[in-house]
Amino acid sequence: MSKTEPMVMLIDDSQVDLFLNKKFLNISNISDNVFSFLSARNALQYIEDNIQEPENLPNLILLDIKMPDINGFQFLEHFKKLQPRLKKDIKIVMLSSSIDPKDLSRAKSSEHVFDILKKPLNPNELKALLKDKNVKWVA
């Protein structure tokens, strides 16, 4: 793994989706530096705990919308409070199994959401999105 390889955080309440998305990211050469959380609450705690250590924070978060406890939109509300203290630009792509027009609109209106993609994750779509938006660490 090179030092320039992006760190990717997966947040999804489905163990199967986490496993598959990690494999997709590895196989498509987006990143081998992937870690995951079954709970948005735990992911937020990780970010909070590492806020002064940007090298431990992800470059990209793939965030499921529909989750128990804290859903994707609630995660964004908490993230918004942490964001001013972050010393790293973190891109957030929301994932949804059914892209409800209301969810799509709500996600696109958030300043913290880079974009929204349909589940299951298509690594080629993600790669194209990142290239289109000129994300510098995408090959």
C-alpha cells in the first residue's frame, strides 16, 4: 500500500454489504486501505477520537442512508458539528438500495455529501464519479 493510497471508511448496518464493498474497492484498485463500521455512532466516535490525527481519518466515507440508531442523514448532522475541527477534507458518498427522490434531494442539498450512489456499490461508477470530480488520488 502506498502512502498516497486513500483511506476509505465504510458505514453500513449490513455485514454482507461491508464485506462486498471492501472487496469491490480492493479489486477495482480504488483502495486497499479500507475499514468499516456497522454503526454510524461508532464511526462518529472514531472520527471524534482521531480529530487531531488527520492521518487516521478517511479520505472518503461511503455512508448507507438507511440504518438503525443513527441513519445516514443523522450522521451528517453530527459530522457537520465535527467538520470545522477536521484538518482533512473528507468526501462523503451516500449509498442507498432504493434512491427515493426525497433522499436524493436531501443528500444533494447537504454541503457534506459529495454524491449519492445506488446500492449495491458499483466500483466503476464510484471511480468515474471521483474522476469526474477531479479527486486527485484516483488513478
